[in-house]
Amino acid sequence: MSQGHASSSFDQKKRKILEQLSVPKNEYNDLSPKGSIDEGIRDLIKEINTRTGLVTTSSCAGRVSVFLEGQKNDEVIDCISLESPGDSAIYPFRQQKATFGGKGGGGNWLYISHEPLSLSNQGEDLPEHISLTSLFGLQESPSAGLGASGEYRFVHFKFEPMILHVSAASSAKAQLVISAALEAGFRESGAINVSGSKSHGVTPIVGVRSIALALDCIIGYVDTSGAVVSLVTEEYLRTLVAIANDRFKENYRRVEKFRKSLLDLCTKHENSEKDGHLSWETKHARNIRKREEGLKKSKESIKENREMADITALDTLHIMPI
């Protein structure tokens, strides 16, 4: 597909996404657990979407959550009755098992916040006389801890930094996002769909992400009676929240650095396009080009050395006495 067709396909996709985002807040709903865009990156998304050749497809500003794992075995959770003429039967219905890490299989969030959680009893998120144990949907453990055997469904306390997906109209546009992300500390960022297809051309999707700030601790489990029981003290939960709050601050700093870097790179790229040449390149792109050039020169040098060694060997054979 030609670049013109690819651009037309991207423009149609962007137009549709922007139409969905223009819906009033009280009417907007998406597939995320929250169902809407996080306030913490609403301005960032708006600024990205005003740039030519870029559009956001999904996002999370960063969050702290308490997650209950799904079923880890094929336990029968219900029965269904299937009847046909002259026959009827009851069949057990089995729920799909959870994957590694507890997702699926009936797992669910017990608590989610996209903002730091106040540890003050006067705070809006933690009203007076409400403990973190209760806020996170846990009960205090009546026993010393877990038994020696059994597959338990665990409760995880998590902090996850910003994750953002940006669709780009070209590889050059995608490179701008990747460069800004890496510079801001989102080290696990990268792109997919870089080769494109016959029908849609090259329209990469960049994932802006980092695992460096992530936090995942087991704080509870489901006991034999079905109760969601805490494994840790209230003081320990407050320590985890304090750590998560510090990571929220660092996450905000990186998001802001990413925003400034991306807007600066986009401006430089757009000015370069207006001037009729694209000689300007990002620092990340330049590093990749220099590395590839270095590898190419190294291979050429090795090839030349081998050829010289072969010539020297032949010359030696020619002058040897018979």
C-alpha cells in the first residue's frame, strides 16, 4: 500500500477515536475498569492528539490497586440444565482457570485508585475510623497464617506506573514517541506493527511503559471458608501505601518529562518537514544509526582482514621451495 493510502487509513482511525473522546465525561465509557480517561493524563492525551500523525488508543495514568486472584483449578462453580426432546441432564459448569499472576478465572479488583492515597484520618480517601485493612476488603486473620498445603487465591497490593499506547501514521512519527519515552525513563517502551500490511500500510503502535516503578506484594488470601483474610498488619499496609505514594510522585515527574520531550521533538520534526528536508533526527535514532554504521564497518574490516590473510597464505605457498 502506498504511503498516501496509509495516511488516509490513519486519518480515518484518528477521526473516529477523537469523536469517541469528544463525548461528555458523564456519557463517556470505555473498556477499562474505571470506564473513563484518568484525570492525571487527560491534558497529555489532548496535547498528543492535537499533533499530526499521532493519536492515543489506550492509557492509564498510573494506579494503586488491591487485586484478588482468580480460581487456580477447575472447581465446579455452578450447574446448568440442558434439555432436549425425550432427554434432560444436568452438567457441571467449570470456570476458566486463572493465568500466572492471578488474572482471569474470576479474579477481581478489591480497590483501585489513580491518585495517591491519603494516610491522614482526615483525608478524603481514608475517612476517620476506617482502616486500610477494611478499605482493601480484607478481614483480620484469626490464625497465625497459611496452612502447609493447598492452592490459595492470593490478594496482591500493586502499584503500576503510567502506560500509554499511541498509534502513529509512520515509522518516523513512532520514533518521536519512543525517543521521548526512553529519555523520560520509560525504558520498556517499544513499537509493534512496524512492518505494516498490504491493506493498512505502516502505522506503528507505540507502547510507553516501564516496570522500574512497579510494585507487587501479597497481602492476603482466601481461606477455606471463603473469607478474604489479611496476611499483614495495618502498619505494614500503611508502609506499602507510603511507598506507592512516593512512586506516584516519581511517575508524575516522568510523565511530565515525557510530555515536554515529545512536544519538543514533534515541533522540531514538523519544522523540518516545513523546510522541505528531514535531515534532523532524534538522539535515540542517531544512536541506533551510529551503532548500525559501526557494526557495518566492523564487518567490512573483518572481511578485508580475512581476504588479506588469504592472499598472504597464497603468496607464501608460491615462494616455498619445491
